[in-house]
Amino acid sequence: MIIILFVLVLWYGGLFFQSFFLHRYAAHQVFTMSKSMERLTFVLTWIFQGASYLSAYGYGIMHRMHHAYTDTEQDPHSPSHDANVFAMMWKTKNVYQDINQQRIVVDQRFTKNVPQWKSFDSFASSRLSRLLWIGLYILFFAFFATAWWQWLLLPVTLFMAPIHGVIINWFGHIYGYVNFKMKNTSKNLFPFDFLMMGEGYHNNHHKYASRANFGVKWHEIDMTYLIIKVLDALGFIQLKPIPVRK
């Protein structure tokens, strides 16, 4: 039971900070926060993503490129141009690393105001940091696993962020339903997104990329947005005005 709870905490904790910080803040800037709050969120993202930590800078730029080039050959991740999910994720990894290590020239429209904390990212993304998290996860499993099958969940904890990416960027362009006909393959995975905390409303998000709330219909409850509303009410962040829907 403890192992299951541990994996669920990492799943939803890592997913929240990926959605809240990397996606809605770094890439789309649907709200603002103080520099101190931003630094705190960097650290919390590292804690909850652990071994699969993603840089806000690399993620933010790559996601903006995804929106600009959706389902074209320039898209960093698209089922339309990658033979299988492993090929897509390998390409995604290469693009992400090229951005972070400045091996490619990136258009300024993709870099504007993307948060970056170079010294922290250098440590959090390092091999040392990832190995430390891996070691801690293995120790946790060694102490609390009560059945052999629970060890099958260890790889999930190690590759949590890429798994989240696969669900949205691969399956979210293949399976699901569509609220808006668009010139791309984006789909909503679930009528109620219990698994991805609102990220599964991918078709809605491609239609209204600058909206903090990814849900559109009454049953499309966006759990990340509800938390954002609470944080806004408490003054930790400041939501930007909601764009007028057309």
C-alpha cells in the first residue's frame, strides 16, 4: 500500500508541477508570480519530478515550438511524422537537449520571457542529481515493497515525466474526442480527466492555448486550473484576464 501511495504522490505531484509550472507558466504564461515564488516552484518541480526533472526553459521553448509547428515535420513530437512512440520520444529528447545546451538557434519568439535558472538547472538536470534520486527511490522500494510485483512500478517512478509526455503528445493526438475541428490531430483523451489533471483536454488546449482552464464543457473539470484559482485567491500567483472566446 505504501508503494502505491508513493507512486501516486509522484504521479500527481510531478504532473501538477509539469502542468502548472512548465506548461501553463513557462510556455504559455497564463499567470504571473514573484521571482521568489518562481524559484520556490523550480525547487518543488525538481523534488516531485526527481529523476526525470525537466527544465522550464527547455520545456517552455519546445512546447511553444509544438504549438507553432503542430503535426508538421518541424514539430518536436508528433505521431504524424514519427514511426512509433519510441522514435517520437527520442526525437523529443534530442530537441530538448539541443535547446538546453544551446546547440541550435532558436527563434526569439519562442524564448521571450521563458523562465530560466541556469545554476539550479545545471545541478537539477545533472547526472549526479538523477543518480541521487534513483538511489533514493530504490532505497524506498527496498524498505517498503511487500510484493515482487511492486518493483515493476520502479521504472514508472524513474521515467515519470517522459511517461506523462507520451500520454499527451502521442496518445493525445491519436485517441479521444474532438470539440473543435482544427488543422491538427489534437484530441481530448477523457470526458473527465482523472488521469492527467486537465492536460488530457488537448484539443481544447490547442484551440485556446492562452486559457488557464483547459476544460470547455461542463464535465471537463480541470483539476490543475482549480488549484491555480486557489493559489490566485491566496495571492501566491496572479491570473491574467481570460481571453474572450470566439
